[in-house]
Amino acid sequence: MRSHTFEKWMGASEALQGLDKGRLIALLLGLLALIYGCDYFSGPLIPFTIFYIMPIWMAGSLLSGHWAHGLALLCTLATTSIDLEVMEQVHLVGIAWKAMVNGAVFLIAADMSIGWARLHDNLQYEASRDPLTGAFNRRAFFERIDEELGRSQRKNLPLSLAFIDLDNFKHINDSQGHEKGDEVLKAVASTLSPHLRAGDALGRLGGDEFAILLHETDQEQVKPVMNRLARALKDAPRLADTGISFSIGVATSNPRRSISADELMAIADQAMYEIKHSTKDGIGFTVVDAPAPS
């Protein structure tokens, strides 16, 4: 039961995260206004403190700590203003005490929501990352491909995917040990990451295989990008004396053709395979065919 409730909350939370910031703020302020109206007209005998926690928690979870603390203050002022309306029945000291208690409750709720949001973000990050290199793990990387393919087809934008295999990596593991092999893998990821743009993604598919997702990059744009990345790998100090080279296959999707993440990866993999079993240490480029005209 508890797990089912948590999953429902997570689903609702993800749906709300899909709203732009302006609409989300309007939703929270509208919810606060609704709660305030119910509190105002219900009279002082019905406590509404717990209901004010809802927009505060949502602000901390979905917006920022500043918004959560701001709503906590606004809720304190709202509840206090209602108490002042009935000041002839309630002693001023009692109003002040209730305001302090409510303020403390709202601030605690704000801090708890901020902490929960950070924990949730950390768990999501860890679940999506390869623990050795910090790159996306295989599952998360394929999810990114699916997202970008959908966006590519909706907006008619190009998309390129590079499959990178480390040549002679097995020799490193066999001759120098797995610790040295791990250092090489981390060096590959740390070398590539600074050269990627926001929106691009680096994934480790397993073993010595990496992939790079290059959004809004067509067959002409991807060539200088991949040549620059290959040069960065060759010039990296931590990789220069290892004897490692890189076989790379690049597939550029056609937004007019529907294709899955698995299919696009298979095309890039095949381009890499052809390089690896011919010259090695090179880049092979391929473009997904457009659909035949009807």
C-alpha cells in the first residue's frame, strides 16, 4: 500500500514537472488562494494548517528552496491575517503564539521538501550513471536516445550517434591489471565530457564501449565534431602511452524516417565494426536512409 501511494505521488510529481515554471507558480498560488478561502470562511474552529503544507511541499519539490521558504512566509501571513479578523475573540498574545507555531511548521515543511527533492535528484542521478566513469549507464543512455529521436522527428531535426570501441583494451587489462584498465576508462570519459555541448550525452554501454549522442547534428556537422573528439582522445596525457586507439562508428538519423534507439545503435555499431576489422583507429560515418518517395 505504501509503495503504491509513493508511486502515485511520483507519477503526479513527474507530470507537474512537465509544466513550465510560470504555469507551475500560477498553480501553486491558485491552490494557496483556494486553501486560504476555505480557511477564511470555515471559521476559527476548523484548523487548516495541514492544508497549507501542500503548496509549500510542492514548491520545495518542484521549484526551489527560495520558493518553498517564500510560500512558508506567505502561508504564515495568511493564517495570521485570518486570526486578526477574529481578534475580539482571541487574545493578541494567542495570535502571536499561533503565528510563531504555524511559521515554524511551515518552515520545517519547506526544509523537508527541499531535502526530499535533493535526495530524489541524487537517487535519480546515481540510478542513471555508470559508477566508474560517471557517464550515463546503458539503460539511461538508451532512454536519452529515445527522447531525442522523438524530439528529432517532431521538430524535423538531425541527430547523430557515435559508437566508440577501445582498441587493444584487453591487452591493458591482461598485462597491467584491471586497475589500470579502470583508469583508462575513466580517462576516456573525463576527456570526452568537456567537449560535449549541453544536450549531448555520453554513455558507457559496458566493458570498453562508449557512445555519444549528438543532438541537432547532421552528417556534415558531425564529421568535424568527431574528428575533434578523436584528436582529444589521442592527445590526452593519461591515454597517450597506453597503446589504446579508438574505432568509432557514427550514424546520423533522418528525421523523416521512424527509427528506434536499438536500430540506430545497431547502425552505428556496424560502422564501428567495419573500422575495427579493417584499419582500426579511425571513424566510419553512415547516414540512415530516408524513406522512399511514395
